[in-house]
Amino acid sequence: MHFEKGEIPVDYIKYISRKNAFIIVAFLLLCFSAAISLSVGSVSYMLKDIFKTLLGVHVSKTLDAVIFNIRLPQVIAAIVAGAGLAVAGAVMQSVLGNPLASPFTLGIAQAAAFGAAFSVMVLGAGFMRSSTADAVAIVRPGLTTMVAFIASMVATGAVVLIAQVRRGSPDVMILAGVAIGSLCSAGTMFLQYFADDTQLASIVFWTFGDLARAGWKELGIMAAITFSCICFFVANAWNYNAIDSGEETAISLGVNVRLVRFMGMSLASLATAVIIAFVGVIGFVGLIGPHMARRLIGDDNRYLLLGSCIIGGILLLAADTAARTMLAPRVLPVAVLTSFVGAPVFLYLLVKGYRR
Amino acid sequence: MILKVKGINFKYKSRSVLKDVSFEVGPGELLAILGPNGVGKTTLLRCLNAALKPEGGSVFVDGKDLSDLSRSEIAKNLAYVAQRAEQGRLTAFDAILLGRKPYIGWRVGEDDLKKADAVIRALKLESLSLRFLDEMSGGELQKVSIARALVQDPKVLLLDEPTSSLDLKNQQEVLRTIRHIVSGHGMSTVMTMHDINSALRFADKILFMKDGKIFSASERARISASMIEEVYGIPVELGEIKGYPVVLPV
């Protein structure tokens, strides 16, 4: 088959450049948000002192301690968790063909939380403290991640199975997510029933989700796994675009839909599990992040996935900064804020009729 | 012959859906598959597309057995247009470029962009190129899907009821586009459809299916009223208006 020779479409190239520019601007905004977040808190610092400290120039001992021991780990945790949860949501939405999918709405986050709580309470992967600032200390992060991952994979398996049986029915899938989420929350409650007062307070606090919990070691694991997953997802962007255009079409384009779906769901669950294991359940970022990105940059996964990462990072960073400063010196759990924003957005999507 | 289908059988659970289906389609030929609902038309198309694995029989494209080819090699030989196109916040150009998927390695090359541009020009879709799919009408979407299939550079084009959700004007436009492309570019084309009048007007050959088997496969000039009556089980009259064959249920 031969067509007349085509030309490089100038308008399209311009359109693509605008998308690239958008990603760059969003990334700069993320860096800017990170700088602001580092400078504010119960004590505020000048931005220039923050930069100096980050570059290794000694300003003051307190600043060094505040930046490197408290704020920087928290900022990185916010960015990594926000990016990971949002990209996991974007991938789940694509491979399941369901705009309401996200780690939280499918019950996968709750399952990971149950797994993490199980590892701490039953398998002795960590211990409870009475201090609310650091309620749970995880001494064996590998084990906790593993158990959280297994639990989230069981939930994922159930969701994927239901998706196969009841093809193309987003509502059924979400209802299944509600059931799975409730089951896992009940499991966590069951563990709480056997906890003493201090432990109980700790678990309750822990299930809120708090970014201050992760230390440098946990951050390293979280960042490495999340980053690897993001790279895998971005490399599969064309496959997700093909699946978005319909399963039949994707197959005719040579895509192994089952494998792509299985790998996408598995790695999205892994990223979710490792994040939840270290910072607790943070709801709705995985739903709002991708949807904001869709509004701003469209459904093309080549840009959507990176856009979701950046927007997810900015969202969680903003929520965390707000949680630290709104009622300072008291610190609100960040998950409370994300749910305050996330739940109305979810309802809005339901009412408006979801569009992918 | 470009497309050769030999003795395809397919079972869904224990129910036999396709029984010993064989036919051939030459270059530039448009074959319409018709038959009552649930007779296995879409299943047959999905077997050709390698989306379903037939229990027996083989599909050959250009002499090559599809079961010997990898997924992306199959995609380079056969393109498929689904009944309904998904709408998303994606430009028509991106949706059409997706047809290069079997050829794209790490990133889109200049050739891929040029190919998409050429098909857009051939189908006169320039004005749609940067519009989003979720702002398009059914007919426009269907043309974009056809363009995506053409960008795949296939030898065989498979269309599953391409006009089922379109109004009269769009049906005509889409079928004219298909006819024009098939004749002009020599692809073997298989199209399932319900509208027998359109099939008589646009297809070269018509294949009737009944109970999972081929009832008849013939040039459109040889289609008779009794044939149609036997397939659908209702009396019809076959006439002509302004030189076009017309089937009228009576």
C-alpha cells in the first residue's frame, strides 16, 4: 500500500513542544514548592539560607539539623509518595479502563496498610511507641514492604479478576474496591482489638498516614522502588495508549494486553505497597493527581504519566506543608487534608459522569 | 490471494461458534460478511485478527501462517477497526500515530510522523488533525480509526460493523472512504455489517453466514432474493433503483 509522501507536520510538532514545555514548567513549580516547604514550619527560615544549607554551606547548627533531619526527609517523602501514588493511579485507570481506579478506591491501599500493620503487630517487623510524632518504628522495612506488597497483590488480584468477569463495568469494580477496602480495614481493626492502649493509639494514628514517619533509609527504599516503577510505566506509555483506545484495538496493534495489564497492576501495587508501608494510608492523591493531569495535559500517556508524577508530588507537598503550618505548632495528619480535598473531587467525578 | 482462511473452527465453552469457515480475499477486494445476530461474524473477525485462537484451521496472509508470526508481525500484516472507537483527550494525530505502534521502538521517528501525515491527507482529515477525540462526532471518530488502521501499513484490513452507530450521511461517507482506499491501495478487506443494501452497493463479494457456517460466498451480482430469504428467514424482494440493487423485506 502506498500513499503520497507525507511531510513532518509542523503544527503537531508545535503542539508536542507545548506539552514538553508544560512538563518542564510543572517540574520547576515542584522544585519551587519544595523550597517553600523547606522554609516554612513552626520556625520559618529565609529561602537563601535554605539554599546555602542544601549546597553544603554551613549557616547554623539548628538549620542543618532542621533541614537534614526533619524537613528535607519529609519533603522528599511527600514528593516520592505523591508521585508514586499518582502514577500508580494513572496506570490503574489506563489498564483497567476505569477512570475511578486508584490505589485507594480499589481497596489496594487499605490492603497494603493491613499487611504493614500485620507485619508490625504479628510478625514483629517493628514496634509501637507511645509518642505521636513517631508512633510506629519499623525495624525490618524489607519484611514490612514484603507483607504489605503481598496483601496489596491479593487485593489487586481480586480487582483484576472482577474486572475480567464483569468487563467494562467501572461501577462494579469500584464497589468491589469498597468491599475489599472494608474487609482490610476490618482486618486492621481486628489487630487493634488485641492491642494495648498505647499500641491502639499508635495504630490509629499510624493508619492516618504521615510523611514525617520515613527516615533516610526508608526513603531510599521508597524512592528506588517508586523511581523504577515510574521508568517502567513511562517505557510502556505507548502500550497504555493502545489499551486506552480499546482492548480489541490494542491487540490488533500487537500489544499483549494481558501481560501489560498484569505488569501494570503489579508494579502499581508494589509502588503503593512500599509507600503505604512507610507513610501510612494517604487517600485520593492517586485519584486527584491523574485527573488534574488529564485536565491539564490530556490523556496521552507519554505526557500524562510524568505529568501525574509531578502534579501528585506538588499536591502532596502542598497538603503536607498546609498540614504542618495551618494549626502550627500542631501538625495535622496529611491524609486528613488529602481526603478533605479528595472526597469532594471524587463525588464531582461521579456526578459529572466520568470521562477518561 | 492475500488473505486465505482455511477451515477455521471456534468453540465458546462447549458451544461451537464457527464451523469449518474457509474463504479467500484478493488484493483490492472488499468482502462483506453478513448474517443474523449472534451468527459468529465478530468471532470470525477476532479469529482473523489473532485476538482469539481458533481451535482448528489457519489464517494465511501473503502465504504466511499467522500462527507462526509474532504479535507485532501480525500487527504489521493485519489492521483492525473496532465497532466503536474510544473517546479520550487525545488529538486525532496522536490517535492515528498510534497505528505505528508495531513499528515504534523507543520513540517516534520522522518516518512515523510522515506516514501519519500522508494518511491524514489521503483521507482529507487535515482539519481534524489537532482536534481532540472527545470533541468529535461518530463519523469523524470512525474515520480516525480507519486512518489509524491504514497507518499500520497492513495488507489486510478488518472492519467490525464500521457504520453501525452512524447516521445515514456518515454511513455513506465512511463506506465511500473505505471503498476508495481499498480500491486505490490494493488492500484485502473484510467487513462485517448488517446493512445489506450498503453491502450490495459497496462490496465486491458478499459472504452470508448461517449457524456458524458459510451459507454462501459470491460476487454481489449473483446474490438472489431466495438466498437472503433463507439466511434471515423472512421474505424479501430484490430490485434496482437507479442502477443500485435494493433489498426490500415484504
